[in-house]
Amino acid sequence: MNFLNPILLWAAAAVAVPIIIHLLHRRKFQRVVWAAMRFLKTSVEQNQRRMRLEDIILLALRCLLLALLALALARPVLPSATSERLGAAVTGVLILDNSYSMSQTDGVSSRFDKARAIAEQVVDSLPPSSFLAVFLGSDIASPAIPEPTHDMHLARKAIREARISGHATDWLPVLKQAVETCKKSRGLRREIFLVTDTQALGWRQMPEINRLLAGAKQDGIRTRILFIEQPEDNNLGVSRFRLASGLTPINQPLRFEIQVNNFGKTEVRQVKVNLSLDDGPPVDETLIDVLPARASRSVSLFARLRSDGYHSATARIPADRLPADDQRSLALRGIGDVRVLLVDGDPGAEPRESQVFFLKHALQPVPPAEAARYFIKAATAQASEFLNVSFDDYDAIILAGVSEIPASRIAALEQFVRRGGGLMIFPGPATLPTAYNEQLLRKNNLLPAAFGQLRGDASREDTYFLLQDKDYAHPLVEIWNDPASGTLGTARFFKYFELIPAPWPLPDASTNAGLSARQAEVGEPRVVLRFTDGSPAVMERTWGQGRVLLFCSTANSAWNDLPVRPAFVPLVHRALGALVQRQDESLNLRVGERFVFHPGNEYLGRDVIITPPGIDRDSRRELRRVDFVHGLPTIRYEETDYNGIYEVAIASEVGRTLKFAAQPDAAESDLNEISGADRTALQEVAQVLSARPGMNLKEMLAKDRQGTELWLPVLLAVVALALLETFLAQHFSRSK
């Protein structure tokens, strides 16, 4: 048996008090000479024996009462079998939740402040000679101290220096890593401590978590979950922020789409939303009149980039108690002129019959007098002139109805795409599908799909095929999920080539002598747009630093009426943006994704300085080098754990700063609490504690480690003995 307050066992010395009193107050008999004494002698002897027995009983009860009272004050503990077998030292893993929901504040302190205080109490509660690893947990486990250490000062330092990240929460992978760390430990008593808020999101894989912790329990690993109880019923957040315009020309209005979610339980009115560029003042703003509970609203705001190069844009709403989701940023590159070459495979008898007629007007949707000043510079060439074209003079090439590509230009076209050029292909009546399939797909995997059979009849307008009108998944067309953007579903296709997706993954190059492109250069074929029957209408793939877009039908109205639909102009602009800004796709990531960027060859071997977001950003700058990866100069950066704008500066080159942004998972903004059922399920495999102000965690954990406290039943025994002593004392004192 152990004692939590062993010093109070000295109180058992009070047992001597009733003994001393008994000895001092023993009954004394006075001799009296009395003639009738011999008649009472026998009665006196009998009464004396009875009274001595009664005194001894009362003395024993009083001594036992005092001894038990001292025992209760010393707080006896019945050790568990595990406690006796394993000893006192603990080998533990402490997980501190640093997901962005922990930034929620009550006006005085944040959940994270409270969690750090509780985490330090966990460290203080560990018995001497214990070891502890410290993880920062969210949807990943970020080891602050990867292996258990005996240095508790280091553990406290790691806790105090911990920062809130931009990650969401998923406890399954984090707990898996903690369990594995404990299993590798040589310690006999192993414990996992998770300090987190009560948000439900992290427990969405509850069945798997229960199985994991149940298995850990069988292996002798004890899990303790300490919930920071700080409920919040209201929260607004910027859940989505994207550039709706396909291109980012300077001095042109760019449309940004901002989605605001009400994650709370009450309606909110008059929500101000504003847009700013490069940390400047707002350049546009609007009001959302009414935002119902558990609903979202999207608004469009506009801005102009005044210079080329890299910029940041930030959407904001008024600050609330969860500041981490009150703004969202993205990075973009302002471009000057976009040079496009239109290759016309069939000029036709009149301009409207040209394969590029609608394309040219879609690319330059301005009056002829303004076309020369428009940022898209479209040049036209006949298919016969393709042999003499310098591809390096253009950012994108659009082939419209070209029968086939001369074999002598295949290598140059391949090199053009590899270096970052964009290629868009529309078939036409003169297109030779076998030539495209052989030259651009089988030999080098440039195309995302093969041309299959022709479907439909262009001469019959009563029979046609329609494009999907909802559930757009590809970024190029997802803006049409919003009905306010119009629709693609009304365009009629009378004739088109079937698109047969290219094989993926690629066959091994060692078994295919015709495979000229390295696997690392060739991207997975992706469907951009489908027909209502699910068959592909537009497909794309990345290739090197460029991209190839393949349409199934003509760019003019010979086989379809898409070119005369309102959606054609934004579709062409977004398609062109996907081609010429292929490199810029890496500028906007999810928090935790790796940043990869390919600068020019002149930067190979140069140092770059990466500055993350945050108020202490200058103290967290990191140095990277431009390495040669898969034949390309490459900047790589993995520590994108914070939401906001990152800056990449080329060392010794003033004025050239690249920007990229990491955006958080909006699901973390939902502060709904873990359900009672899930909490009950957790209690079956772990100790679940509510961390509240003023709690003595050290005492609670010490009690749990020692075993079962017996002070309450001992105290009840003291009360029972006191009542018994009182009753017997009164009973014995009555006249006999």
C-alpha cells in the first residue's frame, strides 16, 4: 500500500492520547470497613471485571478511530497490479494540438495558450527518471522532440516555443505515429498524452482510432486525452478564394471569387468582405446582407495588377474569435503580353468558315481599333507556313483543323512544350487521326488521348450531343458550377472524335523503344469536360513545364455551335490561361503541400531565401539552393505548414521576389464539438479528462498511476466507529 500524504501518518501517534487518559483516570477503590462487606464482595468483583472490559472496548474503539483518521489523512492508495509490476518511471509521447482551430480565443487567452499550460502540467506530473517525446499534432505529426528524452527542460522549451499551424485536424495518423514511438521504447510504463480541443473534425475516423487505441492498450500503452473545454457556437470564415479570370494581365480588371461560410448556429447580417493586393489597403469591398446559419455565400470582387511579376491578393472579413480563417491569400503573376499563334488548317471560302475565325475573336473580344493594344497578341498562320514558324516567339500554339504536323517539326514542338509552351489542338474535317495518334501519342506521349471514331453527322441538326451542365471537377471549368457564370450545357455537338484516354501509368521505357519522353516529364491524362453520357469532350496533360489541351470537335461552327455560345469566350481564355500559366499553378498550395518551382537555367546553383508568413517571419527565414532535378533547375520547399504568403528571394539579386501561398483546409473552421457517443467510445480505450482552469493535473495523474485511493472508505469507517463509540459510551455509563 502507498500513501499520497505519507507525512500525515505521524498523526497516528495520537492513539497514545486515549491510552494516557485511560491510565490517568482509572477507577480507584477506597477501602471502607463495613460489617456487611463480605456479602457484597462477590458482587463488586463481578462488576469490576465488567467495567474493566467496557473500558478496554471503548479504549480500543477510540484508538482505532484515531488511527483510521490518521490513515485517511495520509490518503492510502491500493496499487494496481500494473503499478507494482512496472515501477514509477514513465516513457511517454505528448501530442500538443497545433491545428488552426486552436487559435480560437475567449477574449483573454486562446485554446492554444491553455493547451500549452496543460502540456507543461503533464511534464510536471511525470515521475522522476521518466522520458518524454513531444509532437505537434494536426493532420500530421510534427516531431518537436522525435524520440523520448530524459531532459524535461527541453520538453518544456519545445512546448513554450510551439506555434499554431495552418493544418486541419485528423488524429488517426498522429496517434499511429505516437503508438509506434511508444512501441519502440524500452520503457515498461508507456503513456500517450493528447492535449486538444473538443472539435469533432479530428475524430472523424473514430472506428479506426478506437481499434488503434484498443490494440495499444493491450500492448500496455496507456492513452490519456485531455480536452480543452472552450465551446464556441459562432464562427465566420473565408472558406474559398480563387481567381475567376483565366489570365492575369496587368492593367486589366481581374475577377476574384470569395466564398464566406457561416459555421455558427445563428444568422449573421451585414458581413463586410474586402480585397487587397500586396498587403495594401482594400481595393474593392462588398456586403453580404444575410448569411444564414450553416450556409455559405459567394461574392465577386475586382482588382487590377499595376506591374508584371509576382503579387499577392488577400480576401478578408471582420475579425472574430477564430482569427485564423478571417482571411485567405493567393499568389499570382501579372503578365504583360500573351503571344498566341493560331494555325489555320482550312481558311475556307469566306472568313467565317476559317478554322480560327471564332478563336481569334474570342482571344481578342474588343473592337478592331483596340485589338492592337489588347494584351493577347494573336497571330495567324496557314498550315503550309508551319514549317517556317519560330515557336520561341510564342507563349501558346493553337492548331485548328490541321491535318497533320510535319515530321520535321515534331521535335521542335516537343521542345517548345517541354520548356513551358502551351499547345491546344482542335480537330477538323481534314484531320488525320492516325497521324496524330502515331506521331504525338505513341512515340512521345504528348497527347492526353488518342483520336477514336467519329460520332454524329454534322448535316443533321436534329441529332446532337450535349456537354455536362453540372458537377464540373477540373479547375479549368469549375467556375460553371456557379449558375451565375452561365452554362456549357446548352452547346450542341453534331459531330466529334471520340477521345480515348492515353494509357496511365506509362509502360516501362525499357520495354518500349518508341517512348521518347522521360516518365518524369509526362503528366497523367485528365478529363476537363465530358458529354452527358460521360465520354470525354476535352482532355489535358502536363508535359515537361508545358501543357497540352485536346478538344474533340472543331473550333468553328462546322461540327458544333459552342463558338457562338456566350461561354466560348471565357472557356477559351481559361484554356489559354491553363497553357501559359502552367508554371504558376504551383504558386497556390494546400497547407502542407510541397512547393516546387522551375526557374530559368541561369539560376542553377544559386541560393534562395524563403520567408514564411507570420509576425516573426524574419526570424524563420530558410536558405535553399536551386538544384538540378529531372533535367530542370528546381526550387523545393516542404515546410508549408502556415497559411499565408511565402516569399522567395534570389540571393544577391535585388528586386526579384517570387511569391507563393498556402491555403488552409476550410473544414477546420467548423468548431462543432465531438459527440457524446464518440466521447463514450473513447472512454473505453483511453482516459478522457476535461482540462479546466485550476485543475490539479499532477495530482490526478499521480492518483491514476498509483492505483485506487482508499481515503473515502476509511473516512466512512471513522464515522461509523465514532457513532459506535458514542452509543457504547452512553450504554456503558447507565446505572447497573
